[in-house]
Amino acid sequence: MLFADPDYPHVVMSFTYRGFQLDLDQSEDQGLPLFSVWATYDRGCAVAVPGVYSRREAIYKAKRWVDQRLKTQPPTA
């Protein structure tokens, strides 16, 4: 499916947290800033935070997402 107006990533901040590269993306939803966070790590990448209206909340939830993954996934050799 092709979109007439695709939403390209607009990474406004990147940082490493506990071995995960976190990329904070900013877009708009009905005129309001919307933030999501992509997490890249040794097993691939995932959307850690699909969308929130606060940059601070996005960063907080991304760090909690990483913490949860590290609790539930066995360490790699």
C-alpha cells in the first residue's frame, strides 16, 4: 500500500541506555507534537514507545522498556 503523504522519521535525539540505542522521533498529531522512540540493540530493533505527547514521558517510557527487556531476556554470550 502506498501513502499519499508518508510520515518520514524525524529523529530529534539519540542516546544509548544500557546497551540500547534509543532514537526519539517527533511528528505531529492534530497539530500537537507526538513523540515515539525506536530501540536498536543486538537482537534487532523495535518501537519502544509508540506515541506520547511529551518528550520527557517518551524518554521515561523508553528507559522502562529497556529495563523490562533486560529483566525478561536471558543475557547473550
